[in-house]
Amino acid sequence: MYSVQVFRLTPKTVFFVPFETSTWWTMTFPPTRTWTRLCVPQENTTLGKIMFSNDSTRGSNRWHVIRVRSGCQTEVINLSEAFFPITTHYIGHTVPCCLDNCALCDWKPQRGLFYLAVYCLSRTMMLELGAQSSGHLEQHAKLMHHGLRSGQVIRCQRRGQKQPIYTEITDCQQNVTAVAPIDLASKVMALYKLPCSNPGDTIDDYSSRLAGIVRIRNERLALELKKGVSKGL
Ligand SMILES: [Zn+2]
């Protein structure tokens, strides 16, 4: 792809032309004093990749969350070998708990949430389950299907508002690739507006990095809660 810029040269105009990068060429045409700049993108130069580009094959950075509502039923294909568990607090909305020195633990009960990467409606999504529902599914998978594996077709159903989600593995598709646990972790934490993992991060590296951020965030939230309580809110 080439682009050409043509512009008039005025007496006060000064151009900086970085010839050493070999990226720009400038040619002058004396009769009209018109300059033409030919822009040639180059690969494998010392400049590296161009920042303002996009890899369209990556698609959206966010995965939708499947929360099965009362009276609903859905079927998903499992893409995880294990649940990704996090501990949370509910303060009008759900926030992650850092467990160690968490300021919210003194104020709000802990609640476990469990996530599986799944395939549904031609998209990669996350299935969110509570402690009881995930326990049922894990036990069912262990007893009947040698554990959770990618390709398992999971039917999810919820009969009532206060009922846990009923899950059952009904089929298994072959040659389905599992999502890496660090990728699932990254997508789950993005739900809570936390940064994604760095390339080469292990789950432990990522966990300790986020724990520091969550600790500071929860201290601030606990302070706001204390102010609300003292004002009688
Ligand atoms: Zn906590």
C-alpha cells in the first residue's frame, strides 16, 4: 500500500525528512515548487510494528457471560479442563476479593464464583456458576465422564429463582481445543475492570499482580462503606 502527499513549498516551510529510516522519500519539482511525499510502509525495520494498526482476526476482547435465569435452559460446549474460581463480595455490584488483607472481608460475606470457557451461539463465552451448581457439575463430570474435558456438551437449566443451576453432560464432541487457563483468567478478570495478563505470565504471576490492585481498590471501597454507615445510609 502506497500513499502520496502533494503540497506546496512556501518560504517559511521547514520539512524534517528522516532519510536514515528509509521510510520517506521526498522529491521536488522545481518548475512548480511542489513537493511529493511518497510513503512506503516497510516491514522488519528497526521501527518495529506500527501502533495504529489492528489485527482483525482477534475479534472482540470481551467474552459474554452466560448467567442462566429462572425458567431458562441452554446448551453449551465446554472449552475448559477445570473451573476458574474467584472469591467475591457483593456491595450493590460484585467485586473480587484479594483474600490476603482484604478490607471488605470485615464488612461483607465472601461468595465463590466459578467460570468455564464455553462455546455457544458461534462465540466463545463464559459460563458463570455459583458454588453449589459448580460442585454438582464437577462431581457429575468426575463420576460419569472422567472429569471436565473440552468438547463436552453441557445442558444448563434453572427451574426457579432460588434454585441452583441444574447441569448435565449430554454428549461429547471430538477434537475440540481447550482454552488456556491464563486466557480464561484474563477474560474473567476483565469483567471486573482489571488488566489482562502479560505475555509469558503464569497464573501465579498474574494472581499476585492483580491482588495488589484489588487490595488497594477494596480499601477505598471499604472506606466508602464506612462513610455510608456513619451517615446512616
Ligand atoms: Zn475480601
